[in-house]
Amino acid sequence: MTTLQEIAGTLERGEAEPLAGLVRRALDEGIPARTILDDGLIAGMAAVGEKFKCHEIFLPDVLMAAKAMYAGMDVLKPLLAAEGAPERGRVAIGSVQGDLHDIGKNLVGIMLRGAGFEVIDLGNDVPPERFAEAVEKEGATVIGMSALLTTTMASMSKTVSLLEERGLRGKARVLVGGAPVSEEFAQSIGADAYAFDAASAVDRVKLLIEGDGA
Ligand code: B1M
């Protein structure tokens, strides 16, 4: 079994401490941080999701896996967020109202910071008003919303509408992402961009802030 497979399996079993050790071992073996993230941690979490869907495991198991995921991400964080880049713009990110899933959103934050953007992390279960406030009071020029539940995707649309009502669309661009979200959905609610994963979120934010992005 490769170290990456061991990482995925250990995450599935929710073993936080051994997982952190395995991630360190993978780094010592010269495996790049992004590969450990994608083919170890995220692969393990995808398997957790499948097993949860099929009722092979239950909510406490998923929580343990999430805890282990964070233990692994903590080791990788300094490597994913390479220091030293100048600040390039202010991005407010959050998991939308009703949504407590924050691992993907936090990854997006880590990658954006690493690329030199200032990130205001609004946390999870973020109502539309709070996103609007981040533009009005904190000067965010990009709003990044994450949703993992099909039921919470509607909150993205509500946020876009609220930004429009308050005349904030000219001040901040809107990026959306998360497993059930798609390019088509993003277009249907009038978002400016959709990103499939954290790395492409960085590319999209660069375009939104520095390019024409439309
Ligand atoms: Co939940 N959960 N969960 N869960 N959970 C899912 C999402 C689910 C697909 C599992 C399943 O059935 N297979 C399912 C949703 C079904 C649906 O609506 N389509 C589900 C459910 C049903 C639930 C509950 C309702 C369960 C219950 O209570 N009965 C409940 C809801 C709670 C709530 O939010 N109100 C619930 C609870 C939980 C836990 C709290 C136990 C835990 C979350 C812990 C935490 O986040 N701190 C949890 C977890 C861990 C999952 C799974 C297993 C893994 C999610 C994850 O972190 N993936 C998930 C199954 C799955 O996704 N396969 C599942 C790893 C992460 C890196 O990926 O978040 O997709 P992801 O982020 C990706 C991309 O999506 C993208 O970048 C990241 C990769 O680089 N991305 C963005 C994400 N946000 C972005 C924003 C962007 C751009 C890209 O721009 C701003």
C-alpha cells in the first residue's frame, strides 16, 4: 500500500494523530503537498461521503473523518500557503446560511491567502446580510460562497439578489463553489464565476480582480 493510500484509509477511519504523522511521512518521501491533499486527504473524504450515502457509516464517523482531515490540513497548510506574496485584493468567503460544511471553504481560504489575497473568513452558516455587510463595511471586492447541500444552494441566489438590491454588484464580484454547485447554476443565479476546486478558485479570483473576469 502506498503512503497516499494509507492516508486515505486513515482519514476514513477518523484517526487524526496517525494521519498527521502519515502526512509528514509523505512529505519526507518527497510527495508534493498538492498531491497529498488531492490523492490522499480529498480522496479519503470522497470515500467517506460514498459510505455515508450508502449508510455504511454514520454521522459521528463523518465528524471523526472531518477532524482527521483538519489534522492533515494543518500539516500541509504552510506549504499550500507559500508566504511572501503581496496583498492583491480582499475576498470575503463563507459557507452559506444553513450550511455547516467548512472544509472546502477553508481550503479555498488557504489557497487564496497563499496566492497573496487578503481573506475575510465569515465562517459557516453565513446569512446574505453578512455577505453584504462584508462589502459595505469591510470593503470586500470578491464574495466567495460555498455550499455543500443542495438545500442551501438557494441561499447563494438570495445573497446575489440582496447584493443587487443594495447596489453592491458594481463593488464586489461573486464567486460560488461546492460539490453540488455547477457552472450552469452559477450562471442561472447571476454569479460572476464558478470554481470547481480551491486551486481554480484562485484562478477565478485573479481574473475577477485583475482581469475583466466577466
Ligand atoms: Co455532510 N453531507 N452533512 N457533513 N458531508 C455531504 C455534503 C453529503 C454529499 C454526504 C452524502 O450524502 N454523500 C450530503 C449532502 C447531500 C446533498 O445535499 N446533496 C451531506 C449531508 C446530507 C449532511 C447532513 C444533512 C447529515 C445529517 O445531519 N443527516 C448534515 C448537514 C449539516 C449542515 O450543514 N447543516 C451534514 C453534516 C456533516 C458533518 C458536520 C458531519 C461534516 C462536515 C464537517 C465540516 O465541514 N467541518 C460532513 C462531511 C465531512 C461531509 C462529506 C463526507 C465531506 C465534505 C468535505 O469536507 N469534503 C460530504 C460528502 C462529499 O462531499 N463527498 C458530505 C472535502 C472537501 C475538501 O471537499 O467541501 O466539496 P468540498 O470542497 C471542494 C470543492 O467543492 C470546492 O473546493 C474544494 C476542493 O478543493 N469548493 C469550492 C468548496 N467550496 C468552494 C467555494 C468556492 C470554490 C470552490 O468559491 C467560493
